[in-house]
Amino acid sequence: MRKSYRAGVPMLIALSIIVSGCSYGAQKTMNETDPPPVSYVDEEVTFDSDLEVVEETGSEMVTETTMRELYLIDQNGLVAPQAIQLPKSEGVAKQALEYLVQDGPVSQLLPNGFQAVLPAGTEIYGVNIKEGVAIADFSEQFKDYHPEDELKILQSITWTLTQFDSVEAVKIRINGHDQEVMPVNGTPIGEGFSRTNGINIETDNVVNLSNSKSVTLYFLAQSGENVYYVPVTRRVNMQEDQYKAVVTQLLAGPSSFSNLLTDFRYGVELLEEPRYANGVVTVNFNEALLNHIEGTAISEEVLNLLVLSLTEQSGVEKVAIEVNGDNKILMATGEFLSEPVGRPLKVNSGKY
């Protein structure tokens, strides 16, 4: 049975910077312990916008901070983003990875129900970014994880680093040596692991791999009063229009094997094929999309689920929503939605 989100819990509207990725291959892991000379630079990291905060207490200035998106493990064992204020640093990519280490500097910042992903004691020697690929170099402690956690670790590293515009894919080094596969369970890395490889990949809907493609969808999760967005990757029919496939799968709801939730009502339908033009996807629904204020308004959660999921598609920058062909839609906040909506910069930002 589909599990629905019940309104009344404070929501976080946040989101991330999306970039495309590349493919991967597989070879044996190198086990050398003497690292070759490596030059680490991540000055090429760029991003659309950062929220910088400087607090003043009396005559003293408190550390300047900036918002970063960290992909952590939630109480359901899923990789989920949390936007957290970190001290402003020149080596932003290296710093982001340092805040993924268990018992590291992120410990006092973790939201309830979340944990860091990299083994305790892991050192990040550097991040070298060139031509869209970030090569992250770790110490030997990086190998100290359980086999079943390997894909989560790789996804966490990849999605954390690809929040930066200059990073499209990720490669791994240990003590300066390139890893063609992950060191414990042999997950292929090859020429780079990217967002196109997926995240929280669903396995319960068996689809012919040769005749299917992946789409990334966002659903809701709840921990106490903390409600947040979680991306999952699902296989869909290759022949289906990609935008229609995303919406159809969103309306189908989260997997029955997960603890994820949706805010879409039963009975919501697309009235026509989604339309794409100049980076904008237009989706036209029946009135069942309006699930607030006695069926006259769209919830913030439904809007975010649509925008987050559709902007994961390559080339989609904004989403225009219509109900019965009308693009002037009342939101649960009391404001009217009449223009295409772009993806917010960070996912799951705010105090809980």
C-alpha cells in the first residue's frame, strides 16, 4: 500500500546543483602502499551560489560559514542530502569529504537519525579536479568498511562532490594509487562514477535491463518532526518518454519495501504528454493535484517532488505546472504559482 505524507510537519525546501556524469568500467584494484607524487588542486571548483554567514558577538567576529550539501546515511539506511553550514574554506571539495568521516568534524552537526559514511580515521589527502572529473585521494583507513556499505559510500562521495558545477564524475585513489574498483566489494569505478550511476537504486521492480533506463525520483522521509527529501533511482521502460516516465513513477509512489512517503493524492493524472522547450518542462494535471485548502491549492511538498525529480533530467532547468491547462495555481502558502519553477540550490536545508 502506498504510504502518504500527512501535512502539519515543518517542511524543508532545499535543493542541490545538478550536473551530468559519465560511464565507468572495471579492472583490478591496485594495492601499492607507497604513493606516487600527486599534486592536489580543487581551486577549479565552482558553484552557482553559496550562503555565507558571518555572526558578530560584541566586538568579536565568529567564523564565516557557507552552506554545503552532504550526502549522509539516514535511519532507513538510505543516502540522503542534508545542507549544513560549514566553516568557509579554500579547499571546498576536500572539506566536504572531511565532513563525511565518522567521528570527524561533522559529529556535532549531524541531524537526528543521520550518520556519516566514511570509516572513522579516514584522511582525505586531496581532491584533484580536471576536465570535470574529481579524483579524491584517501588514506588506508578508507578500506575499513563493511561490503554492504560500499555502494552507499561511493554514492555519497559522488553526489557530495557533484554539487559543484565543475565536477561531473568522481574517481578514487588510496595513498595516491588509482582504484578501478572499490577496495572491498569490487564495485566498478573505471573512468568515473557519476550521478547517472544512480542513488538508492531500487531492486524490487524487475525490468529488462537491456530495454530500460534509469530515472531519479524524489520522495519524502520522516524522522520525528524532521521531514526531508530522498532521491531514489528506478528502472523504467526505454521507449517511454523520459518526462512522462518521471511523472508516472512519482504518481505510482515509493516502493512498498521502503519507508518513504509521498504527498500526491490518489487520482492525480497527467492530462497530456509533458512538453519541453528551452529548458522548461510543462506538465498538465487534473484538479486532483490540488491537495490543500479544500482541494484548491497545491502543497509545497508536491511542487518540490515534481521540480526535484524533473530537473534531474538532462537539460531541464525549470518546471511549469498546469491544472486543466491553467498555469495560475494557488499554493498552500497563499501565493500564486504562475511562472516556471527552478530548482532551489540546496536539498534539505534548515533547522529541524
